[in-house]
Amino acid sequence: MKTNNGKESTEKIKVQDTLLALHRQTNTIGIVQGVDLNGELIVDVSRESYKNGLRFDRGDDRFLEMYSTFYHQLKTPDEFSFFKVTEFEAEQTVKDLQHYIDTASYDEKEKLNEYSVSIDKVEAQKEYIARTRKDRYQFDPEQVDWKMMSQIGLTREKLESMGALESLLKGYKTPMLIPVKIDLGTAVSILDARLSLKVNEVGKLETRIHPIRKECDFTKPFFGHQFSQEDKKKLLEIGNMGRVVELIHPITGEVIPSLVSRDKLTNDLVPLRADLVRIPLVIKGVTLDELQKKTLKEGKPLYIENMLSRRGTLFNATVQFNTDKRYVEFLFPRNISNLNLDSNLNSKTDVPATFRGEKLRLWQVEKLNKGEVAYIDGLVDRKGKKYQGYLRFDKRVGKFEFSFKNMWRETDGLSKKRRRGI
């Protein structure tokens, strides 16, 4: 792409999130298209639906607001479970999740609740952010170097209209990624970044640009701290390292007990002194005891029961302090695609997932894996006639054995008695 002055400009493809909806009665899954005028959910289960799906900008704060608005427009939201995925994962995840639901036991279907987006947690997080962000401004707009801002393509009015100026003046990073112009002399590039304000060594307020990193660099010591495998896993999967570590100040050499979180928008690692961690006395109606406050101050996750939602319902959730946001956050479920839905059956056993074209249910696979006999129906012969029977899997040769009348009934009963010690 060319600018008016002939200089080249590059633009990043913007990745957004979308929602999947599971109807709890029909057990059907589809991609959310929107809400009609009557408050009915519009869901498309066709393979092309992801192209027209409802989109959410990435970033926790913006998602909370948009999801809350969407949810409260629905006439019967309790009939559905919702799952957040990136737009590029949506089509495949619908197929994998539908297969998972079709073959899962009741307990395994209940496990999906761990991955769904809870409106109670969304509302609680929104309220907590609003209450936390009511603090005073750290900086005055007149202190900002607006001339420098104009050089990167930004003005006071533009930042205000984007909802970014208030966070900057309160000492936080912008809650969203902002397109920033970088003039390299021979070319002009546009990159997405978060901004923050900080007073430099000579007392002047300067704008700091936090561009997106492709990935976190765990190979080098971080202020003297060498990341363990567990540290890396928690930072990548949850965003918080979950423990106090000793970091070394690069100039003074002071050893500083600190917490570390990952900026999920930029992949920056953000440290915060442990003595600056502030824990609220009450979270959603639950007064924290000293042990709970200590757990959070140490950066560990804390599971809290019987919190009171704005709707007057009780809910449970895990919370943890996040150094990038500087407040206790509600931990939202992992991405549903991390459940490895497609390989759910084969990951648990060597028993194949299908027999004569019929998908096996999990309870059937579990019985076969134990060496037991499983009843199967819905089979179709070459003439199109349905039939049923009994199935066993011989692990020694890796093959199924089929019987119309359960020829193994006596031996199967005997083996069960032996396992019970009869």
C-alpha cells in the first residue's frame, strides 16, 4: 500500500474473536451470527458461517463490554452455552465440538462448562475494572507531548474518541492496540501497539510504545530470573506466573521480590514489585480472610465460592492478581480448542473411534478398552438394513470382534467376578 507521499506502508491483519453457541436441549453447535429484533439468537451451522459470524475485538476489557451487551439482548440466554474462539478457528472447532458432544458422556458434556463464557464472571470483571479505574489522574493532558504524538499519527481528540486517553492519564497502558505511524525515513510503517506514559530520568513525561512481539523470549534471564518450564507454561496459558520471584534492578542491583504477568495483547512480560500489590478486602460480596489475601498477594490463583452476581445469583470463580492490569482478575476459561476435541477418543485409548462406519460413544470405547463387551446399534448392512449386536476389541491383534448374540456373555461375566474377587 502507498501513502500520499509515495512512501510504503504496511498494515497488520486484524484478528478478531467470534462466539460459538451450544443449544443445551438439542446439543447442536453453531457460530453466532447475531440477535434479531425479537431477541432470538441467530446461529448458523453451515460450513461457510464463520465468514458472517459475530466479531469481537481482541482484548479483555473490550470483549467484556461487547459480550455483556450481546448477552442482555437475548430473550432466552440460559438455553445456550457460549464459547469464545478466534475467527480462524471457528469453522474447525464447530466440527470438532459437535463430534465431541455427539459421543460424550453426561460428565464429559458437563466438563464443557469449564470452557464456556460465564455472564456472571463477565459482569463481575466489568464492575471490578470500573471500581479500580476510578482512581485519580496521574498526569495532566497539558503534560503530554502532543507534538510527538502527532508524529506517530495521534491527537488528543483521536485518543479520546477511541477511549484510550483516560487510561493513559491514569498511568495505565491503553486498553486496546492502537495503529501507530513509524517514519523510518525511507518508508512509513503502520504498526499496532499499546501506549503508556512515563516520567523519564530528567522529569519529562514521555510516550512509550509497546509493539506486538511475536512471542515471549524465555531464553534470556528476565532481570536476573531464569524461567522454569512451569513459569513458561503458566505465562503462556494463563498470563500470570503465579509466584513471587526475586528480580534484580539493572542499575542499582537491588533484589526486588516481584510478580510477573504477560501482556496478552503484546506478549510483553510485565513485572511489579510485590509490595505494590493491592488486594481488595471484598470480592463480589465475599470478605477475604487473611489467608486468602496472602494467597493473592503471592500471585497464586484463588478459588472463591458463593460470590454474588449483579443478577442476584451465586457463582464460583478463580481469581488471580495480574501485574499488567494491576488488579485482581477473574480467570476466564481456556480456549475451547485447547480441549483437543478432534482427538478426544483416540487420545484416551488405542481402540479405534469407529466401527463399520458408526462412531463409537465414549462409554463404549471405555468398556472396550477395559476388555469388556459393548452393545452397539445403528449399524447398516450392504442392503441398507439396520442391525445391532455386541462388540469386543482384541488388543493383542488390534481388531474388533462382533457377535449378534453376545457369544462372550459367560466369559465376560466370569472376568468381572474375578476382578471383584468372587
